[in-house]
Amino acid sequence: MTEVVLGIDIAKDSFAVCLLSPGKSLCGSFANDAKGFAVLGRWLSKHKTGLVHACMEATGRYWEGLAFYLYQAGHPVSVVNPARIHSYAKSQLSRNKTDALDAELIARFCQREEPSLWTPPPQEVRELQAMTRHLDALLANHTQESNRLQSGLPSAAVKRLIEEHLAFLDAQITALKQRIETHIDSHPALKDKRDLLSTIKGIGDATAARLLGDNIQSFSSAKALAAYAGLSPRLDQSGTSVHRQARLSKTGSGSLRRALYWPAITAMRFNPIIRSLCQRLRERGKPEMVIIAAAMRKLLCLALGVLKSGVPFQADYAPAPSPA
């Protein structure tokens, strides 16, 4: 068990902490900004904690600044899926909910489970992630405005405003796509990885940029990456009476799943490995959405494989026979 842990319940403007050490439990609340981080640092020094194992939930992007601050200060940091904390709270029969109590719950979870440590991605990856996320937002906004325009507006003035907004969004999207391409080309490590990913049928430059922005290359295994993307199967079986059909857990990055959907559709036609997988599943009578999900997962695993090996994708690759 970790000796000294710091549970953090984080929100947009503030965060609550609970410091647990042998025979001691301290709580506090701080602003979620650079000044608040500095105050937390002095608070930890005041209580002579030394290094603490800090644990927080991956809530939106509110956690990132504090996680970087603590990591740079030398503290071990864990960033966990909120679903894990929610499940732990249920296991502890937690009935009350305040920021302070949530921080204590996260601290006790950290003590008990000792979650894996978080390491920040390199600066160029963080920059790429910010750009790909903003591109997602622009594309979503463009879709919303397009739908409004096609709905049959009674006002010519409003229609003209929407058309102007769409033209603005088109320009922003084009410029950002070019900036993403330039950013990758200017960093040899990212460029090499992009080129590797682009050898996989179904993954183009845009999808490659998104995968690199999500830092999939940092995952240690395909299983862990599939779980992060919410592409792991979820079983619901018990005895002889409960035998529901397996479905996706969806406990993970919804944006990554969305980014993989159309590439997987393309790969089902043109990538021989994924096409073969889908054919086998159809022969077993699997529903089409199950097949698409399997294609998404396989595509993600292939992507991690070429990044880890540094070898371009080969559809006819076969491992060398073992020596006799």
C-alpha cells in the first residue's frame, strides 16, 4: 500500500483534496489555476508530506493542468477513469456526496488499488492533440449548421448568416488541417509514425493524426488500448437464466470510437485482414454492428502493432517458423 496519497476531486474552477498518511487525514480546497497549484504546493510543504501519490479522475480536460504541475514537481500521478471511482464508491456503499468526501474516496481508492502512474506525452503530441480536438469541434459545429440550413428556414436573413458561418468554418477547417499536416511534417518522430500508420488500408493521414494525437503509441498492449477506446466486449451472463448478447463496454474515449468508424468501414472493403475477419463473423451470423465494432478494434490493434514494431503494415505477413 502507498504510504502517503492525495485524493483529488477536480472541477472546472476548483478542486478538493484529501491527504491520507499513517494516522493523519487532511482536507483542503484550491482554485483550479496556476495560483491554486502554487498554494497546494505550499500546503503540502507545510505538512511535510514529501512526495505523495496523487490520484484524480479524468474529468474532461479540467485535470490536465494540475496533473502536469504535480508531475513536474516530482510527485507520482495517477489519472483514472471516473467509472472506476464510481464503481469503487458503490462497493463502499457510499451514500453521501460532497467534494471533500469524494476526494477522500479517491484517496482511499488510490491506497487500495495503487493505480498505474500517468506520464505526460511529449509537447509535440500535446500540441497535436489540441489541434485534432479543435478540428473535431469545428467539424461538429459545421454539421450542426449544415443541418439547420437544410431544415428549411423561413428567414432569408438567418439563412444568409448560416451560410456565412459555414464559409467561415470551411476556411477554419481547411487552415487547421494544413496546420496539423505541417506540424507532423516538422517533427520527424511524428512524421515517421504517421507514415507507418498510413500503410494500413483504412487509415489515411487525417485518421493517423488523430491516433497520434490520442497518444495511442504510449499504450503497452492492444488490450489496454481497446479498453481505452471502449471497444472491449462486455459480457452479461449468470447461471442458466441470464445470457445476454455481448456488447461494447463504451467505457472509454467516445471521440476515438467515432474517429475509427468510417476508417473501419473502408478497411472492411480494402484491408484483406479486416475483410477476412468480417467475413468469418458474418458466417457465424453476427449482427452488422458487432462486425463493424470488431473491425474498429482490429484496425486499432494493427495501428498499435506498426507503431510498436516500426515495420510498415504487410497484409501477407506471416511469422517466421520456429527453429526445430
